[in-house]
Amino acid sequence: ERMGRQRAWIYAALLYAVAHVPTLWALRTTAGILNPLIVVAALIAGLVWGGLVRATGRVMPAIVSHVFFDWAVLVMFPLGVATSP
């Protein structure tokens, strides 16, 4: 309440991105290079979902959007699953 609704959703998106920082090491390359793609994607998604909540005044559309996004990512781009040619 102290920071106001104008900035709170941005801070929430930043915290959502920070929560994904451990994936930098989980998804590093064989050469040990860290991959920030998930953290950047989490920041963008957090801003989108936070903006959706802010625009609609309801959290359910963001939850449904997150579920569909997770489903699409897990089905279309499964991580760590070896595929045979």
C-alpha cells in the first residue's frame, strides 16, 4: 500500500524474474555459459500478467493465461528431454 498500485506490479514482475535466477545454472551450456533467457522471459511475462491484473482488476485471467503458457511451453518446448532422430 505504501508504494502504490502504480509501481507494485512492476516490483512484483521483478521479483518474479528474480525467482527464476536459479535456472541460469540449471540451463547453462556444456561450456558453463549461463543462459539468461528464462529470467528475461519471466520478467516480460510478469509484466504482461501484472498488467493484465491491473487492467482487469481480477487475478483469474492472469492465472488462466499462465496455465496456458506453461502448458504450451511444456508441450511445445520440453526442456531436458532427449529426443531420438
